[in-house]
Amino acid sequence: MAKVLAICVSDKRQEPKRPVAEARFIEGKGIEGDSHFGFSTRHVSLLRYEDIKCAEEKAGFVFPPGSLAENLVIEGLPDEIPIGSRLKIGSDVVLLVIEKGKKPGEPHSYDYRGWCLLPEVGYFLEVVKGGIAKPGDEVVLEICTTD
């Protein structure tokens, strides 16, 4: 079973995000109170807990939740999440996976002690159904298959 370990927001872009006890996801906009709210279709950024742990082993130090500019840290997702898949968080929130990493040559202006994971292993999601989510919520992955 996959679950949310952290939900993080920031007041300004290019600042580290901080964990929150719960968050309101707004359809078509993102996470209420986050610096990226309403700016693009990349409403929410996600890092798999497993990718963070791997980077911590290589770096030799811990990445606090939100330090890598991620909105969500989720444990238990597969290594690859196909574009078009949906994540249902708790009883309400539904997110659509729209992109993995960043486009080649696209700048990434934030790092933590020289490390940034979103451009390579991060996922960007669109909020297709809003609601409240919090750490500990179960995450159900509906894999998109192309026939």
C-alpha cells in the first residue's frame, strides 16, 4: 500500500517548502497556499520516498521533507509511473500524472545543498478532483495503459 509521508508548501518560489499537517487541493489550480498555486498545469510536484532515500545514501545526509521543492513525498509507488495514470489520495483528491522530470534544457532554479531530484525522478501532477489530504493518507494508483 502506498501512503503520503509529507505534504509541503512554500510562500514564495525558489524557497524550500515546509511540511503541513493537511492541505486543500483545488481542482485546476493546485495546493491552496503554495507558491505554484494556479501558475501552470504542473499543479503538484511529487517525489517517491524511495528515490529520496537513494539520494540520501549517495549524498551522505538527510533531505528534510520539502527541501527538494517537492509538494508530495509518497512511499510505496512503483519505480515508474506511466504518464496519464491517476493517484487517488484519501477519500477525495485525484491527481493526474502529466510529466516525469523536466524537459531537456529546462532550467531548475532550486537545489538543496547542491542536490535536486525533480528534474530527473520527480513527477508533476494536475489536480483533477480537489479535497483535503494529509500525511498518512492511503494512495491508490490507477495505472494508465496504452493499448
